[in-house]
Amino acid sequence: MRTVPSILHIDMDAFFAAVEQRHKPSLRGKPVVVGGVGLRGVVSTASYEARAFGVGSAMPTALARRRCPNAAYLFPRFGAYHEISQVVMGILREFSPLVEPVSMDEAFVDLEAMTQGPPKDEQEVRAHARRLSALVAERTGLTASVGAGTSKLVAKVASDADKPHGCVVVAAGSEQRWLDPLPVRKLWGVGPATADRLHTMGATTVAELRALGEHELVSLLGNAWGGQLFRLSRGRDERVVSAEREAKSVSVEDTYPHDLMDLYSIRAAVTELAERVVRRLREGGHTGRTVTVKARGHDFTTVTRSETLAGPTDDVRLLLPAALRLVDGAAAAATGQMRGIRLLGVGISALAEYAQGDLIAELEGLGEYTPQGAETDEAHAPPAEPAPVPAVTMYGPVPEAPEARHWLAGQDVRHPQWGPGWVQGAGLGRVTVRFEGPDTPPGRIKTLDVADPDLEAVDSAEVARAALPQEADIAAERPAGPDVGG
Ligand SMILES: [Mg+2]
């Protein structure tokens, strides 16, 4: 156990929405929702102004529109976010070579690995955290929240404790006391299904969860997850900050102390596993396309079933129905006529970075979500090759078909007469553009023909680069501090 809270977790505040507000002056101080804007779209990020109306991440966009009809609903511009993410990760590496990016807007930094030596005490950690936060603001124009603790768990929970622009350092030795009053949902990996089951057991806070005891948690949630959750509830987390993480697939599995005997408990367990796997997927900034369910019967017969979705996604509402369909078949095959499932697992493979199934489906006109069955029994066939990811990149401009230009809300454009702008909406052969750029005053709206040959799509990464403070300005302002080695 560390005696100095030297693990930092940094998390950009409402990242996607904040970038949109930075690049689109007319949206500053206004509700902004970034995500899939179609019928089945899901909110990725809501600005704080939109959160005040009850809009939040992973909510169906249709519901968000009912709660906050006046928000700007924008497609993500991953190229721009990626560009800014690189700047943030670069700042973190100036502090310590040991940086573990979790997603585009989130990373762990281990200050023990600092080139000029680890921080000696909590005050030094706090000074580094403040400086880091100041540098991010200066070089990106955006705010971040920083948490520090003796473990990744505590650092992560701490960065979330005082958003936005927070800085929370949890002193070594006070972890348990600090975690105790928090809701169980704050603990790593606890999704709605786990939280519901814990609430049923009378545990709404971390202290109550801990009071249930390890034995109770294991019989409720299985060996691996129940045991891990008990350790987390005590602030115990041995995971190290690791600079290399390459995952081709993510999966979670659990063995149960008592065989699961009925479909109801099997389905409840799969729901929990699916939520955990989606969390892991999102933490890695990934989406996946092939869902695999593994079931092991009482006699160790192991069956896996998989299904490939129409497009990659990180939406549990798309993945869970597939997992539930698969587990019915897998459980039946693993147990035969006989009772009892002792192990279940849920995995997702064919990972893609930062692409969203609903967006891809909308872009490609794939329409309805239609899973394509692809079943394999582990005993008889080798695991299926992951299905290829559709060749749609979310980094650059949207691919253009010359005959029908497809403008997306939020997309960057330029017009020789009106200058830089972004698409507010399109339909009925017209496209509405607000002509403004990151460094102009709020601009005016013009309505143009969708086929207007003068209207040009612009790469969002280019817009992001141009909006960053220039290198020369930064070098002049760079305060003395940790070595900027390498
Ligand atoms: Mg964030």
C-alpha cells in the first residue's frame, strides 16, 4: 500500500460537448447534446447546461429531446476530439512517463515514476494535480477534473467527486472513511443491474455494501465479481498503472458458488456481466461488434455462442438482447436435461475505436438493427474469426457520395463567401449553416441548397488544430516545473 496518494486520474469535463462549445461560439453557455441523433441514437455527452434538464450519457436521444428540446443535437466529431486528446496525453507525459489512457478524455498517471523523483507527500501531489489542470486549460481551452489516491479506484472516484474543474486528493489512510458515504454506483464496475441487486439487499452506500460482508457478496454476485467488489468497497485495488494496453476483445466471466438453476437467475447474471463488459469497453474507448456468451454446466461441459451485430456499438441496450438470446441456447446446451450453470461469461470482440453502432448504421443507411446469428459450440468448432469492422472511419470528414451530399448536424464546413461554419441541420434539399469559427464572434445562419458546389466539408481535426494556442505562445508562457524530458 502506498503512503502517498501518487496515482492521478484525470477526466476532461463533459469532453465532447465542451469541444463543441469551444469550436462553436454560439453554443457557449447553451445546452449541447453530442451523440447519435437518429431514432435509435444514444447520448454520448451532454453539456452541463443540458444536464440541468436531466439529460445524461447513454440516454436515448429521443428522451433527451423531450427533456431538453432546445438543445443543439450534434453528431460527434471524433477527429477534433482525438486531436485535443493527443494534446492532453502529451501534457500528462510531461509529468510522468507512466500514463495509461483509458479513453480519449481520461487517463491515469503514476507520479511514482516521475523523472525527478516521486512526490514526498500529499501537498506535493496536490501541487502537481493543480499544475496539470492549469496546463490542460491553458493549452486546450477546456477544463479537466483531477483525482488522486493510493489506488486507481480511489483516484478515479476522486476525479468524479467535485466536477467540473475539481481537484480532490484522498490522503493515504483515509480511503475507507472517504468512500463509505458514497453511493454504491460510484464503485468501479457497478452498473444499474448490480446496484439494483445491492439495493434489494439493503446496501445503497459503500459502507452498507461493506457491511454485507464478503460471503454475502460472493453468493449474490459470484466469486470473482463479489470478491472484487468487496475489496473495492474497502478501498483495496491492486491494479497498477500500465502504459501498454491493447485489447482485441474484452470479456468478463464469473463462477457461482451455487449453481444457477433457473432461467431467471441466469438472465440476471448475464445482465450484470453485460453491464460490466460494456463499462470495460467504454473505459477503453472501444466499441465492439461480436457478442459471445459462455456457459459451463455442472459437469464442466462448456458451450459458447456468438452473434455478430449489424455494426459496432458500446450501447448495452443493443448488446444485452443478443447476450440474453445467446445465453438461453448456451445454457440449455451446457446442461442438457440436467440442472445447473456454474460459470457464465460475456465477451465482446471485433473492437473498433470510438465508432458508434447507431452512428454507423445511420451513415450507411443500414436501417433496422438486425443481428446475424453465427453460432459455434466450443467443443465442435474453433472460435469464429471476428467479423470485419465496416470500413467507415469516424476520424475524417464523412465520406461523400458525389450525387447526394450528406450533411450532418455539427459537421465543419467552409464557404468562399461566408467563411468557416458548421451544419445546424439539413433536410428537404436545404442545409442550414451557422457561419462562425472557434475564434470568431457568434455567427449568422444561412440556408443553402444541399448541392451548393461552394459549400465544402472540412476535416474536424484541422479545425481542432487551428483552434489550439500556437506553440510559440505556449513556450513563452510555460512555467518552470517538472522536467519536460524527451
Ligand atoms: Mg470525461
